[in-house]
Amino acid sequence: MTLQAQKPVGDGERAHWLAVRPRLILASAFMLFLELALIRWTGSNIVHLSYFTNFVLLGSFLGIGLGFLRVGRSRRQPYYSPVVLALLVAVVLTFPVTVDRNTEGVLYWTSLSTTGPPAWLILPVIFCAAALVLMGPAELVGRCFPELPRLEAYRYDLIGSLSGIAAFTALSFLSAPPVFWGLIAAICYGLLLVPRPRSLYVGLVTVPSLAVVGLLLIETLTAGAIWSPYYKVTTRQLTQLGVLVTDIAVNGIPHQQAVPAAARLQWEAQYGLPYERNMKQPRDVLIVGAGSGTDVAIALSKGASRVDAVEIDPKLRELGGSVHPDRPYDDPRVTTHITDGRAFLERTDDKYDLILFALPDSLTLVSGASSLRLESYLFTEEAMRAARAHLKPGGTFSMYNYYRESWLVDRLASTMQRAFGHKPCVDVVSTAGQQAVITAGLTTSDQRCAAEWPGAAPGTPQPANDDRPFLYLKDATIPPIYIITLGLILLVSLFAVRVVAGPYERMRPYSDLFLLGVAFMLLETKSVTGFALLFGTTWVVNAIVFAGVLVAVLAAVEVTRRFRVPPLPVMYGVLLAGLLLAWLVPNAWLLSLPLPLRAVAAVVVAFLPIFAANVVFAKRFADTADATTSFGANLLGAMVGGCLEYAALVIGYKGLLIVAAVLYLGAMALLPRKSAAV
């Protein structure tokens, strides 16, 4: 159903030099680009956000929803957006938070001390600032909607969003520092905001935009940082026990050291234990988490004739090639693989004498995917079974780290016991920080233990699995810090919606669209985490999945625009059938398929419900009386869905499908009678 375009609401639209369609595409691209840039940049300077990446995402969704709801209530240009962005950049660079390891609950797992403002102060500031910053571009997008038929406006919005993802992905590929992100933001503000009156434009747009670019340029020039797709990487050289080493920090947290193999073996026993626990000398070695190259250098020093070095971050690998004193990556025996460790295990046909998980600790989450860390799928029972399948006769599998909790050592050891069918060797090298090495041979005769592991202590949690890959979560609960934080977010959001949009009655006719937004966010999370398992947690996979979701949404819009699709109750039936299919198809079966066939099957399973859900949304959206209010209600629902993502900590990612199905049934129940027949 196509409605006639309405007249523009604001004075700014009539005065704009860009026609409505290119303006809508540019504003939508800028909106998504700015959201991704804020998530990426704030996380590199505020360590709390390495573990709360969707905190900024939730603030962005709130701001985008408020921006749409503000359309028609003000004729002023959203000059507040560049001003707040400049203030946010200034505050974050002035008061960075580099480390925090003292919070209870293992989702916060990596710091040594705290510098900068406490979490209770800086996180609300960033959340509110992100909402205000994104509200501006969203308002500019929303002002275009009344000028076009519903689905045509939505179509251009999606095209713009895809363009924003493509631009940010290209900059990530080029390892562009944030000054380029700020430059793009300044250009977009300049193009989209109407320069009238000129003095106001200069003071509230030009000056703040130049300030953002200038501050980010200073950061780029003074920090000496390398920007990988995951981290802000900084290095410094220091002398340790008479040896020159390179210290590598990511996002302000000490992460790795490039140390000569001989020195590392002398300083810390854990690096040599995987070879001592092996009954034979390993010739073919796989190292997951190769990083700056110390573990690779040790493997070579132990006589390895072939080393496959797997590292997810290309910049850490480049640093290893340039700063490590042993130059291990120059050795012809070493082959580098820039990918996720679990994905490599699922794809390779090679077998090894030793598979080593060398301190894989990512310090960051997969963006927008609840509490899934880059290495989460490495520590599940299924991952250890995959490692076992790639061992040669007489081979061993080993991992070491500073586990910090004795129950965590026991959990990993019991996971290995279940995967290998016998007790592993457990060497607690130091009780301070629970520095430990856990090793299992293909059979008990293939391992040489110093002493028998007594078994897991009472109260040790069950092994993590691919549905709940939360190694560091001791109990199947949502940590109190998350519950309190999410509760406060929802309260602030209720207040903000009332202030910006007026009475809630305005959105009441679109309650079903609100629930569609909640459910779709859960569906998207399940897709992102599912593809991360099947193809790797790399930034490339994530970018492709997010782009794929938008392509599926765009396809649904185009089908709805061009063809007569079944009535909404029928489409709801297709949607629920798609959710049932996704529930029934096990990940283990998908992982067993050859890669091309796995890709086809995964796309069908994941995107069938996404496509059906967006046909439902498109048909319903085309029938609404108020485009911006209905779209805003849907976006606010997505924000609530972002909060509900944390239910996966309790029920697993597969359980999110059940929650989504209940929400879709609720949306169908709230469907207006007139729309049900369309």
C-alpha cells in the first residue's frame, strides 16, 4: 500500500539545497556511520566500554528513536548534535579510563588498576551524550520521511544505512585513525545542516566540527597508536631484567609483550610446560592467539618443523613481525592465518602434534552481540572436541593463562576432561592470579603429568557450550551490575521519551511496531552470534552479517513495494515457521557441512525469519497514519531489545528465539483490525 507524500513539516527542509532522496541517503549513512564510530572510539578510551559495547549502542538507539519522535515538534535545525559530539570527545580525551579489573562478575575480566572517572560517573555521561549526538542525524532522516511515500522513504533509509556500513568497513580495512572518522562527521554536518542564520551555523556547527577534527588529530599524532579493526594499539620499549622488550597495550590495557623466547622461558615456567607434558617432541604445532610472536618463537626453539600461527588481529601480527627480537614470523617454518581460532579449527584438515591456546584474552566484545567476546567460542566443550579431532596420534592440546579464579581453572579442566574422555594435567604455576597450564593428550598415555589433577572442586560450574559460551560467568544469572545499569537505562529512556515526544498516548496505536522492534533486535543478535560461531568472530564476518541483515530488510521492502504479498496474519505464520526452523537446525549440523554449503544453509536459516519479519513491518508501516512516530516507536523497541539481549546469559542464544516468538505473537495480537486484512 502506497500513501501520498505529505508536505514537509520544517522550515529547514524547504531551505535545504539537497533534494529529499539524496539528503535522506546521506543522513541515513551518516547516522549509522556515526553510531559505529562512537562505539569503536569510546571503547578505545574508556575501558569499561570494552565490556559494555552495547551500552553506546543502546544510547544510540534511544537517540535515533527520539530524533524521529521529535520531527514535527520543532522547526529548528538539530545544531545541538555537533556541539554535544565536541563536548563528548573533549571529555573522553581529558578523562580517559585505562583499566579496571576489580568489578565482580567475570564479564569484566582484565585490568590491573583504575585511572580516570569511576564507571558510575562516566558511563551515564557517555550514554546520554551518545543519545543526544545520534538524535540529530535521526531527526534529519525523520524530516525526510513525510516528503516521500512510506516504503520509498524506508527504502532510501536502508540504502543509506548500507552505505554507512560500507564506509566504516572501508576505513577499518585501511586502519584509518579516528581523525578520519571526525573529518567525515564534520563534512556530513556541513552538508546536512542548513546554514541559516549564518552566525548560528558557524558557532554551533563549524566550530564544534573543527574542534572534533582537531582533538582527534592531536590524539592521532600524540598517542603513537596503531588502529586495528578491534583496538587502539600502543607500544613502548622497556628493559626488563636486563632484556629489551616491547610492551603492547590495547585500549589502554597492558596486553602482550614481545620478549625473546629464551628470556620468556627463563622467567615464566608456564611457557615451557606444554612441551614438557607432551610424551614426544612436537613437530607440527598450531598456536591460537599467536599475537606478537613469543609463543611462535618458543615453538621454534623447541624444535617445531612447522608452525601454524593463528591471530585474529592483523595489526598485532604486523607488530610481531616488526618488533619481536627473535623475528619468528620471518622463519619459513611459520605460516600465519589472520582469522578466528575456532573458525580455523572448523575449516582446516591439518593435524598437529601440539595445539596450543596461548593466552587468548581479547579484552573486547563482539559489537552488538550481548556478552560474546572475540574468543568466547574457543573455550566451549565443542571447541575442545574440535581441537581433539585435529591431533595426530600421540598429540596433545594445551592452554595457559592467568585465570585469576580457581573455579575457572577447574571449569576449563573439567571441560577438557569431558571433551577428551580423561583427566588432563593441571599445573598451577602461581596461585597469585591463578597462573595455570592445562594439558590433555589424545590418550592418557600421551600426556606426562607432574601429579594427578584431583578433579573439580564442589560448586564448579558446568562446561561452557556453544549456546551459552560465557566462560567467565560462574552462575546462570545476569550480573547485578548489568541489571542495575539496564534498569537505569530504561528509566532514563522513559523520561526522555516523555520530554521529547510528549504524552505516551501518541505512540499507543503503534504498540505492535514497538514489539516488532524488540523482537527484531533479538533476532539480529541470534544471527550475529550464529554467524560468529559458523564463520568466525572477525570484524569482516560481523560487517558482512550486519550488511546482510540490511540487505534482507531492503529485499523485504522491495518485495512489499512491487508485489502483492499475503495478508499480515499469513506473513506472521511464515515468520513463526522461520523461527521454528532456526530453533530446530542444530549448530553442530551446520558446522559439519562443507564451507560453501554451510554458508547457503546458514543464510537460509538466519535470514528467512528476518525477511518475513520485515515484510510484516513494511506492510504495517505503509498503513500507519504517522510515519515518524511509528518508526520512532519501532526504534525504541529495538533499544529495549538490546536490553533483553542479556537474557542470553541465562537462557542461551537459542532461547532468544523463544522470546522473539512470544514478542511476535504479542505484536500480532495488538495488530489493528484494519491492518490485519491488508
